[in-house]
Amino acid sequence: MSNEAYYENHVFFCQNIRDGKPCCEDHGASAMRDYAKKKVKEAGLHGAGHIRINQAGCLGRCDDGPVLVVYPDGVWYRYFDRDDVDEIIEKHLIGGEVVERLRLKDSDIV
């Protein structure tokens, strides 16, 4: 078995729905995941050896939402709009630079 990752980066967008409680889907998480997937495909960066954009159930950061996590880096982000998602794609996924202004840190855990 190879030690190389199948994807360079795997991005999980929380799309959980919680009845009456804060959740990422309240903030249009599904639409943002679809948007990110489209942008990555348009850039020719989707698929094996590149980037995979996926949906996830609850990632356990409901009060911080909407959130996504980038693996294998283990970097968590809070995003608010398409500009934020574009910045994460351009700076982190393409450029390898963590977007500190959007990064959720352990100290943000409530």
C-alpha cells in the first residue's frame, strides 16, 4: 500500500441540519460546497492527486458555523460568503498558505 495520499487535500463542508438549533446548513452550507466544488473543477484541480470537495454530517462545531475542514492539514475554517471560499481555495488549497483570518483555532472551541 502506498504512503501517498489519494487526494492532496480533502475538504469537508459540514452540511448538518439540526431542528431548532444552530447548524451549518442554516448558513447555506450545501450551496457553498457546490460552489467550491465547481470552482475546483473549473481550475482543473478536482480528483485523484488533487483536491476533493465533500459534504459531511455534523462536524461538532455548530456554534462556529458554517465550517469546513481541510485534510490532511487538519485546518478548520469558518466562512461567510463566496469570497471567503475563494480565498480558502486560492490561498490554502492552491498556494499552501493558511488563511488565518478565517481559521478556527482550538481556543475558539466553546
